[in-house]
Amino acid sequence: MTAKPNILFLMADQMQGRVLDQDHVCQTPCLDRLAGEGMRFTRAYTPNNICSPTRASIMTGLLPHNHGVLEVLYPKMAHMHAILPDKAHFAQRLSGAGYSTGYFGKWHVERNNDLERFGWQVDGGQSSASYKALIEEILGEEPLQPECDPAVYITDPPGYGPHLLCGVTERPAERRGMGIATTLALRYLEDAVQKAEPWCCFLSFQEPHDPYIAERSIYEQYQREELPPPPNAADPLEDRPGLYRRAQGIWKQLSEAQKRQARACYFASISEVDAQFARVVDFLEAQGQLEDTIVIAISDHGDLLGAHGLFFKDISAFEEIFNVPFIVRGPGVERGALCPGRVGLHDLCPT
């Protein structure tokens, strides 16, 4: 093991932990490989059910009430999503230890998008000039979110515009958000592997977060009629808060066929995420860098995906939301191990 191994973070958004189970229909060959060559934590949990508080916990090793990010970045109350300035991020510590650091894709840790302030020397986040330039290079005048057909929209409750739940596109992943972030990460790594200093690369995707969008060829690999509903889909939620039952009513507008399409799009999106992760892992292997690299594959939280008659993650506290993928592969890590011990995403960094 080298004195300072490289570090690669691979993070999805809103990916259930159970999709990595061996008997699950979701196809994830790269993540399966990493688990087979490393350790998978089957009882890994997020400290929060939404993006920003969790991501700040990953960066600081602290729980939300200690780092100060208590909500997503959209609310106007600044005190709800402003990370406390005295809380060190792990990238700051790595930079101080002589690491090259680069971040690519979805940030959502704090609303200023000032990644360099938090220790990321190379900023490839969604608000960065490099990310926007690559979008223009690849897409030109096309919108980042592609047209989808077929697509499923949520039109209830009244007063709200149609919300895209899922859709099928002809545009491949390389020409969508996850592919753009991966290309930027690979450009960074092509330079980083030529240098003597160790590096830390954080690749963060928006997907499979709703709307669940997948390329048609990947979507068609999933036979929708063979995707049964979760065993607790008919949960009446009688012993739960009334808010849960009220939210459940929104999803009753969906037919069983539409729910199957949503599951197929979600699993296909995860397969696309997996393929983009493979681009990076395969590159490092070809460069002879993989064995000197700690690879950490995670998601910030999960998704109900029809469990308890609900979708998404916002209002409820169920296993499907809080149990997340957590794989570590690298020097000194036992190969092919399943760890049943309970861990949290905030355990990745010193507290």
C-alpha cells in the first residue's frame, strides 16, 4: 500500500441500497465488480433523507445539526442551508496533505458553489465554467434534459403543473448530465495520473434522481411485466402520520403499467450510472492506478419507488430511503466481503 493512496468517490443520487443485492433485477456490473473486489456495507445509512444535509455530512463527517445545513438549497432562509464556516471539509485536509483534488458533477452542499473554498482545486461542478462549456460543446442549443417518449407525468394535486416522473430518451448517457461529469473527471485524471502527487477525484451524478430518465436501448433491457411492485406497496399507512397517507393519495393517480414503467426507467438509469462509473474504473486500471486507489461508491439517499404506496424521498422515514449503497475497494480492504455492521455516510470523514 502506498503511503498516500489515491481516492476516488463515485456518488449517485437517490439510489436504493438494495439494488446491489445479488438477487435484484437491476444490472450493475461495475458496482458488482467493486463489491467483489472490496467490501460492501449492507447496513449503510444516510444521516438525512434529502440531498444537501447529507452531502454536507459526507464532506465534514458531522451530522446536520452540527454542520448547519438543515435543508435543500432552494428555501430562502439562509440559515437553513449555510454550512458553518468553522467546519473543515475533508478536501481541505487532503489539499493540506499534498493531494490534488477535483470535483465533478452535482455539488448541492452549499448554495454559493464555491468549491475551491472547500478544498477542491479543480472545479467541475454543474455551475462551473468547464461544465457549462462542455454542455455547449456536446449539445449546442439542445436542452440538457432531453425529450422523452414515452413519459409519465404527475398532474395531481390541482394547481401544480405537470411533473415528469419518468421517461425514455434516444439521447445516450454520454450526452446527458452523468456523461458530461464523467468526461470532465476523465480529463482531470488524464492529467493527474501523470504527476507524482496523490489525487482525490469526486464524481457526483444527478441520476437516478427523479425524473427517472433512461436511454431507450437500456430501458428495453428491463421487461416491465417482470417488475413486480414492492411487497409493501399496498401499505395503508394506518399507523403512520396523516401526512404520509395524504402524500400516498398523489400516487394513486398512476396505473400499474405506469408504475412498472417508472421502475424500469429507474433501474435503467442506475445501469447507465454504473456504465459511467465503469469508464473511470477502466481508465484507472488501464493506467495502472487502480490498485493504488481507494474507491468509494455511495449514494446520498434512496428512493421509495412505490414502496408503501409512495415515490421519491421527501416526507417519510423508511428503509428504502435511508439504506444506501456503500462499497469500499482499495489497498488493505478485504476482497469480496459483506459487512453487516451499521455505518453512516458521515463515517467517511474524521468527525
